[in-house]
Amino acid sequence: MGKYAFGVDVGGTTVKLGLFDVEGQLLEKWEIPTNKENAGAGILPDTARSILAKMQERQISEADLAGIGIGAPGAYDSEGNLVGSSVNLGWSDFSIPEKMKAYFNVPIKAVNDANAAAFGEMWMGAGKGYKNMVLVTLGTGVGGGIIVNEHIVTGANGAGGEIGHIHIEDNEAECCNCKNKGCLEQYASATGLVRLAKRRLAKDDTPSILRNDKVSAKSVFDAVKEKDAVAVEIAEEFGDYLGKGLAAVAGVVNPEAFVIGGGVSKAGEILFTYIRPCFEKYAYAPCRNAKFVLATLGNDAGIYGAAGLILH
Amino acid sequence: MGKYAFGVDVGGTTVKLGLFDVEGQLLEKWEIPTNKENAGAGILPDTARSILAKMQERQISEADLAGIGIGAPGAYDSEGNLVGSSVNLGWSDFSIPEKMKAYFNVPIKAVNDANAAAFGEMWMGAGKGYKNMVLVTLGTGVGGGIIVNEHIVTGANGAGGEIGHIHIEDNEAECCNCKNKGCLEQYASATGLVRLAKRRLAKDDTPSILRNDKVSAKSVFDAVKEKDAVAVEIAEEFGDYLGKGLAAVAGVVNPEAFVIGGGVSKAGEILFTYIRPCFEKYAYAPCRNAKFVLATLGNDAGIYGAAGLILH
């Protein structure tokens, strides 16, 4: 086994890279731009060259290298093959490990980026010590990654952990991005929270600091901290939807902990005041003691998890 | 590795036992009564003696034995320790493998009985060939067992796969056995289906063959086969609830197949006419191609799965 591993997080704008030692310490991180020309054909070659340059700079030989882990948008099977397409990058149906093996004779693993982040939080973040945990990313959408017995749940088509599209509301007129109606993501993402806020504000004229400015996930929870009654109502509705969705997840995989990340999680522990009672209301009793914790690795969760695929 | 394994399925009335060869062929099965006196203290000793007698009868030595697998009601952690109590048997907090090791010096494994059945269906039943599948047992309640990458999802407290208590209906006045309101089990179990039927029949006077006799899960689907309009409405409602619940499950673990067992499944393939369109309506697109198949091992699923813990 080598002394180092690289963790790669391929995003729509930049590719993040990290060099880790076998203890899982992040020695250095950097980024390169994501070149989406030619259906993203240059992304992995660029990544490989960047890693090779770093190896030369640090005088790391291939024998020193335990492997390279890669997280990227899209659905990957358990061998790291992209199933279907990754619209964001222009990629479709190919094997990341196969492509990278043109450059390296070391173990290469590839998974979905949200799953990589979940694995990272389990390995070195807020989920450390938990064998069964769920990362819930509350950003533009609601993403997720499920860890069962320290392994990522990939699922049949790489769609394991896509909890943002669990149906949660029968009475919804608007469509989710996925074309269904009533998905968790429509209420519990940053965008969803703003939608709930706008609906509530339009309902009547109750005074609220939220009426002063543009509503955002941040402004809602800032107003909650100011004990703004309308904002509290919105947070309660958000918590009810999210608690209900996570209770369903708990009924399937019975995790020890939910790790909450993404932009909305910047509101902090106050989120749990609204999620936890609803989760407990809806969850089956033996699943009810799951812990709620805030993610700690932020934007580095992906490179940690990718490296963890090799090192953990 | 030995030539044989025993699979044991501990029930409230009888303990089922099966002798399997290493190919997974069931050579012989039999039952002994479940002795629930003294908080079930005699159940495992009775089981051990029955296995020892069978070994003597067949001249199977301990060296010939690959191991013994046991499925039983209750929540078991990944080491086979009972977490909390198994009300049905009177058991609480102990290790099945530890207890059985007083009689045998072979590998012993223990899991929850529903999970054992799921594992059995994956190993030798309707789920054969699927690495990611969900057994859904529609009986008095709704039980489940989740298989991810050919492994049982036990969860933190052994409550993985308890999908019967996923919250599915906000407008429910009656309590589920678990004390929550609106659990999947309240609509999709045999009992739940009868409840839906009674509610529908009480709603108006539309003629229906269901009015002639006592309503049961069987009579509802028999009437559906006769194209009874009221029965079809009931089946549609049942299918909507179950499709919605299984779509949530699919959003978490993205299985290749749902294997449907339990008493209600005796209605046959016609069930899928009602479940599948609703499942597809509620499921996230990448999870939508999950197959629906009927369980094939019936009451033997538990002994198969228990033996499979050793042999697969």
C-alpha cells in the first residue's frame, strides 16, 4: 500500500483535487477549471495531468500512491461506470476508472459526487464513528448519500440516496425539476424554503421583517433568530416536510445519524429545533433516536470522500 | 468448509428448521413447537437438541457443518445480538450466537426474521440474480427486508427495512399499532386493505359483490377479478398507497426489484396492475424501472435466508 491518495471532486465549474496521506490528512488542495468542450472529453485528461504534475513536484512515485478516488455528477454503478449521462458535464456511458488507467497503474474508483461527500463526512467529518449515516445536502436541491455499514448505497442505477425526490405532498400544483409533483426538494431545499416563504407572505398581511428585503434561506432563518412570527411559521412548515421525509428514510435504512450540509445548513443548530420534533413525530419508534448533526467538511467533503474510497 | 448448513426460522408458534447442502438445496425441513415458558428460555436449547438429533440421524459430524443461521422476531445488530426485546418470544437483550455456541463449535449467525426472508428470496427465490432488492411482506402488517449489494440492511437498531411504518397519509384519524397515524401498514397490509374496503363500502350504496360476505384481502381481489367496480376502486386506493410507499423506498436504496410476499400476494400478478402505475407516478425517474415480482419461497423463505447467511 502506498503512502498517498488523491481525492478528486469533478464539478461543473472546477475540478477540486486533494492530496491525502494514508492517515486521511489533507496535505494540499487545489482546483483546475472544468473544460466542458467536446462533451467534457478533456476533463479527465486535464485531471490526470494535474495529478501527474503534483506527483512530480512532490517527488511522489506511482509506488507511493495507494490510488485515486473520483466523485462526479451522474449515476455510477459499483464499478464506477457512468450509467446514462451526466448532463452537467456532457458525459455519457463510459468508465472513469478505464479512462484514468491510461495514465496511472494504481487502483481508481469513481462514485457519484453526493455519495462521495457522504462518504467523506463519515470518514473524516461529522459522521465519524457512525457506520450507518445519511448525508442530507440542502442546497439548490436536496441531495443525499446513504452509508450502510460503512459502504455507499449506490443502488441499481446509481440513484441510491436521491432522497430529494421522495414524494411528500399530495396537494402540490407546481412541478419539481424532475417533473413529478410534491417532491421533498420542493420544500426543503434553499429554493423550496424560499417558495414556502413567498407563499406564506402572500397569504396575508401579518407584519414580518421578511417583507423588507429579498427572501432567501438565510433571511428566513435570520428572521427566525429574531423571533419573527411569520418566519417561525415558515421554519415550522419546512421542518415538517423535512422531518417527514427523513422519517421515511429512517424507516428504510435506520441510520445512527443524519448529517445536514449544504447552503441551508449554514443557519446552524437552530435548524434542528424545527426538524427534530417533526422527525420524531413521523418516525417509527425504533428509528427515532437518530442523531442530527451539522456537516463539518463543507466543500471539501467530496475530495475527502473520494480519497476515502481508496484509504478507508 | 462443511457440506451442510442448518437454517432456522423462530416463530411465535413453531420453530422451522431446514437442512441444506452447500449448493443451497433444501434436503429436509421440519418443525418443533416454540416453548414460550420462562421468557422463551427453552427455545434455543430445544432448537439445538433438534439439530443435534438430526445430525446424529443423518450421521453428519460437526466437521461436515458449515454453520447455523437463525432468523427470529426482534431487532438484531450486525453481530446477531438482540437489541431490546422480542415481545413475541419473551426474549430480551442477549446474543443468539453466544447461546448456541454452548452446543456447536461452528459459525452461528442471527438476524431478524423478515430480513432472513428477504435474504432467502434473494439467494434462492424470486430475487435470485438481483444484488439490490426489497422484500415487501403484505400480511397482517407490512414487513420488509432490504438487500443492498447482497447484504441485509440491518441499520443502527436492527430496524432497517421496517417500511410498514413509513408515514404516507396526513389525514388519518386512527392510530397504527405503532401509535403513529398514517403508516403504510394502515392501508397496504391485509388488515389495511380490509379497512379501506369497509370505508369504501360504508360511503354509499353502490352495488358490489363485496356486500354479500365478510370482506377479506382475498375477497377484494377476487371481486377485482370479476371486474366489480367498487372492488376496483378499493384496489386502486390500495395501489396508490403502496406505490407511493415503495417509491419512497426506491428513492433511498434504488433497488433492481421489489419482491412481494405475504398473504395479500396470493392475489397474484393482478396486484401489480394496481401498484406499478402508482409506483411509476411517484418514483424519481432513475428509480422507476424497478421490477415487481411475486415471492416464490412462501413460508420457507426464512429457513432459506437463515441458511444463506452461512452458505451465500
